[in-house]
Amino acid sequence: MRRCYLVCYDVGDEKRLRKTHTVMLGYGDPLQYSVFRCILSQQEKALMMVRLLEVIHPKQDRVLVVDLGAANECVSDRMEFIGRPLADPDLPEAVVV
């Protein structure tokens, strides 16, 4: 079963930051530069984690992986945005006045 994950990272070194971004482009869609939405099987998630561990420095960098639920559920309902809309029309946008 495929699940939806929100993956965010904070990488201190510019070179590792670029490499981390490149790795993540292979696993999901960027919502912001260091925030990705990924639809992955358990095996794909495990491979992503291994690839990230090869790039980041665990004592200096941090990767957050949040399980948003089964991919066939309406994951978009759990995400809200303020400001400029994403190119993905399936994700909702919130406007604060």
C-alpha cells in the first residue's frame, strides 16, 4: 500500500543542501524548496531514507518525515496554504484576511 508523506529538511551545508534536494526530486513533488509531498511504498520510503542518510550529516542536519495517511485517502484535505498558490490545483489554498 502506498502512503503519502510530507518530508522536510534542514541542512546546514550548501553542498549537502543541493544534494538533498536532488535526492528528494527523485521521490516526490516539491511544495517549497525543502518541503516535499511523496507518495511511496514502504520499500520506496526505506530507499529514500537510505539515500538521505548517504547525503546528510546526522549530527548537523535534520530530516522530518510525516506520514499523512494512505495515498488513496484525500490527503489534500489535511494541507492548508497561505499566500501564493501551488502549481498543483489538487491542493487547497487558504487565504487569511
